[in-house]
Amino acid sequence: MKNQESHPVLGVDISKLTFNVAWLLEGSEKRHKFNNNLAGFNQLMSWLSKLMVEDLHVCMEATGRYYEPLAEFLLSHGYLVSVVNAAKIKGHANAELKRLKTDSLDASLIARFCLAHHPPAWMPQPTEIREVQEAERYLVSLKAMRTQETNRLKAGLLCAAVCVQIEIHIQQIDSNIAEIEKFLRLQLKKHEKLAKHFNLITSVIGIGEVTAFTWLGELGYCDTFKHARQLEAYAGLSTSKVQSGTSVHGRERLSKVGNHYLRTAFYMPAMSAIRCNPAMIEFKDRLTEHGKPPKLIVGAVMRKLLRIAFAVVKTQKAFDYKHVASPPKALAC
């Protein structure tokens, strides 16, 4: 097996119309720029062919949806493709004390990041999952827009014409919300696996259909997570604490470094579960007895619900609040 560092890497900095690439191998570097369309993709393949590239690790940032066509194209041609969070690339740039920023230099930076960290392979989600994600995220935007317009209407506007237009806009938003919700429910009828996961997630007392659709849109079938702690970190529900020396002792709090759609979606289910889920009521009472503040309890319940949802999906068994976890095999008698 070849040494990982002897493999060529390709850093890609992509935008709406173009993308820059930087090819690195054992200190040698070559750069180029292509159009972000099928013709540009084919030109990239010709360019790589001239470099006699066979085994290549391609790395790019998750930039909106601009990266997806190129990533899928390269994946279909047998290349290893990694898509990484832009915050990781920015952290790597800070570590290198970079002062200049251009598309070409960013492509080189991404290539060096790939060479240093060997990010995991990327695989596209199934089409139905991507459609659910687009729909549920648009639904979040529509509901936020409706709240904004409702608040504006309640603010005591003097102009009757403006009030009429706001009311019309709210009616249109309500209609759009109904159509998107109808589309999401239709997806459940069209895709058996999607419906099965939806039913498993909503079996958890406190989790409703809005949170279930957010789960499916953001996590898909949860194939990329092996442990619940990985999921907690992804959702930004893992704990964070700042401690240094003898003078800095920060309190533990949610890190909030993660998927905010997923994290936000679990707030209302946590509030509901505290009132109606026997397992969460017992959990809340136990934390209260230990003197934990209300905000910390809500965060803990959100994390607990996330773990339970992960468990029912992984085991393919509906939630049972009477279930008692088995002891580890090494301790079982």
C-alpha cells in the first residue's frame, strides 16, 4: 500500500460560475481555473489526464449547493471526494497565518488541508432526502417570514393600504406552507423507507412531524453516524466548557457548534417531552433534585431526545418508555 502522502490531492475552491483547482504531489503544485458547468468538468478531466493522474483525493468546501454537481461528477469517475465544513478550512488558514485570500490561494489551502488531515469520503444523500431537506428548510423560512409579517401587523401601522398588503402576504405564506407540508406528506407515501424512519422517530413521545421531517432532511437515514456522541456534536448539543489555570472556570453549556436546523428543531419537543413523556419527566425530576437550573435541564432533555431518536433509528424499534437498557456484556451475569 502506498504512503498516503505520496498520493496526489486536488483542492477545489468553487463558486457559482467558476471553480479554481490546485493539484499537489510531493511538493509540486499546479493550478487552473474552469467554468462551473459540464463543459468545465470535462476540461478538468482533460487537464488531469495530461497530468497522468489516476489515484486522486479531491477536497472542496461545502459551499451552498454549488459543489454538488462537480462532486457527483468526480465521484462517478472513481475519484475519492471529500466535502468539508468551511470553518475547518478557515481554521487551517489561521494555523498557517495566512494574510492573503484569493480563489487560487484558497484552492491551494484546501489541497494542503486535505494532505494534512485526510478528510473522510463524501457520499451524496438519496434524492428523496435532498428534496425533504430543501422543503423543510424552506418551511422554516416561510414560518419565520409569517411571524415577521404578523409582528409587523401588530405593531400598530397607520397606513391601511400597507396593512391590507401585509394581510394578503400572510394569506399567501399560509398557502405556501400548506403546499410544502402537503408535499412532505406525499413523499412519505412515495418512499417506503422514508415513511418507516418517519414513524420510528415520531414514536418518541414529544417528537412531532415537523421535527421528524427536519431529522430526515438534515440526517437522512443516519448512515454516517456510528455513535450518539457524534450526532450530538453534529447538532451542537454536546457540552462546552472553558477552563484555564486557577482563575478561569466557565460553566458548562451547549457548544452550539453544529447544525442549527437540527438543534432548533429539538427545542419544542424537549419542552413537550418534559410535560408528557414519562421517561423525560423522570429525567427532569432527577436533574432538578440535583439542583440543576431550568435552562440546563432543557438542554439535557434535548440531548436525551436526540439520543433516543438515534437509538430507535439504529435498532429499527419504536420507542418504549418502559424499556430498561441491558448492562454491558462484560458485566452481565
